[in-house]
Amino acid sequence: MYEAVIELAHRAWEVPLYLKFVGSGTLFAFTILSTYVITSIRFYFYAYVQEGERKTPPTLPYWIPLIGHTIRMTRDGHSLYEAAASVKLSFRKTVLANAFLRTAHPKHITGVHIADMYCYIISGGENINKVLRSSRVQTMDPVFLEVTRKCFNLPQSDFDILAADTSGHHKIPLTDIPEEKRIMRQGYVVQNTQIKGTETLESLSRIFNREFQLVMDERTIGKKWETISLHEFSKANMSNATERSMLGRSIFKHCPTITEDFWVFLNGAIKLFMGVPKFMCKDIHTSRDRLISGWEKHLSELEDRHEKIMQEDLEWEPELGARVNRLRDAVNKNCGVSVRGRAGLMSGFMIAYV
């Protein structure tokens, strides 16, 4: 009898199941909300401190402890970058901000938490140049290598060729590397001389205008008027013309979906860089692999004619496009990069200039 009374008393004091769920949800919501409040207070405090008094950059607010900005980075990395890059632009709209923010440049360094890593987002060319100029040994080469390793799917032997060049891209090498092995420097010289300059830009503009006209002439025009998206129209046709101008027309034979695959790859490259599992971004891997496979077939087909194409030194030709693309591919080939590796680096060139 006594045990029965004790059991009834225990049951009377038991919390109903739905109340347990409510309590757990409340605790979770409180944790999320308090994390955002604390990180926001810290963010605004550091953002309003004068430049000379900052010990660390302001860290963007986040909701979930330990995870930080990881979900936002993997889902929409561009949105996170824009949020970090526009910090001062939004602050300048307030009277209080004008009293504290002294620098004339609207963009700066912002901190973000990616899981257990604390990262910096550096926006604005002026700020990037300041970071690189502040050290005699700091270059963009380590960043390039990391992007190449994670995004362009290079064979390990080709990655080792790039990683072995520790001389930097300046005229005076940082380390004792033979000039013929300075693949970073040679690639930098090619792109710096073939992209900049009035004559070069005029030449590329003429090629683009010609190819764009051809792209438009190839479009099938229906008999009826139709409403189209100006953005999608420009995105598809201008990208197609740019690819023809910089890369040539022949690549379309091996990769007819190059324009569509390029945009999927471009928009998802940040996920590849952050190491998002393949099953979570299968479409990005598929588009990237299709691009590289198309380039591998195309470059393999050109192996016997590659030297002749280089000797002709035309302003533009249909196999490899503009002179800058042919010269940079020749640098990679002469330094021992395989056809597969050169195909991967072509995808990187597309991100940079298409």
C-alpha cells in the first residue's frame, strides 16, 4: 500500500511530455537568441571603436554557438561575403557611425566564425594590396594553391609542380628556383602583359563584339513576341561570347553545356573550397567534372598541333581563343603539367576572366 501511494505521488509530480518538449524548445530558442544578442553587442562595440584602437576586426553576428557562420557559408557564401564587405557602407548611413569611422575606404577586414576556425574576409583591392605589401614574403600564391587543390581537381603530381615553386611572382625570386621552373612568375607575366594595356583591351573588345554578334545571329527567333528576362538573356549570351573570345569555339564540341556548367561551378566554388561533402553539392561536382573532362578531351586532341598553334601567334584562333589563354596554357605545358592538370587550370582561368 505504501509503495502504491509513493508511485502515485511520483506520477503526480511528473512533468507531462509536451511540457518537456516546450521546455527543451524554450532552452534552445534562448540559447540561439542570447548567442545572437551577445555577438551583435560585441560586433557593434568593435565596429564603433576607432581604427587605431582595434585589436581584432569586428566579427559578424551569428545565431548558433560553435557552428557560427558555417551554414551560411556553405549555403550562400556570396551573401556572407557581401554582408562582410558592406559593413562600413551600412554604418556610414548613421550619424553615430560618421563620428567614429575615420577611414575613407568603405571596405575593410571582417571576422567570421566557420565552425572552430576564425577567418578574415578581406574586401576591396586597396586592402588586399595593403596586406600583401605589409610583408616581404606574403603573396597570393598560398591562396591560389589552396583554391587549386580544392576546386580544380588537379592530379597530385601537377599540384606538386605548382607547390614546388615557392619563388613568388615578383621579378626577384623569394627562393632559389630556376627561372624555367617559376610557373607562378611566368603565368603572372603572361596575364599581366596580355590583359592590361590599351591595345590589348581594344583587341579583346573587338573579338568579343564579333563573337557576340555571331552568338546573336545563331539564336532562333520565333514568329511571336515574347517576354524574356534581361538578366538571363545577358547572362547566357554574353557569357557564351566571352567564352568564345577567351577560350575559342572548338571547346563547345567537347563540352556543349560549357556555359551552363560554368555558372553552376562558379556559384558553387565556395562550397568546394570549404570542403562541403559531395552528396550535399552533387550538381557542382558534376558540372565541374564535366568542364574538366571536356577540356581534357579538347587539349588531348590538340597535342599534335599545339606547337604549330603557338608558332602562328595569332591575335585569336578558334582552338584556344585569345593569345593570353594560349600563352598561359603553354607555360603550364612547358613546366610539366599534364593534360588533365591543364584542363583543371582552364576551369580556374574561366572563373578569373569569363
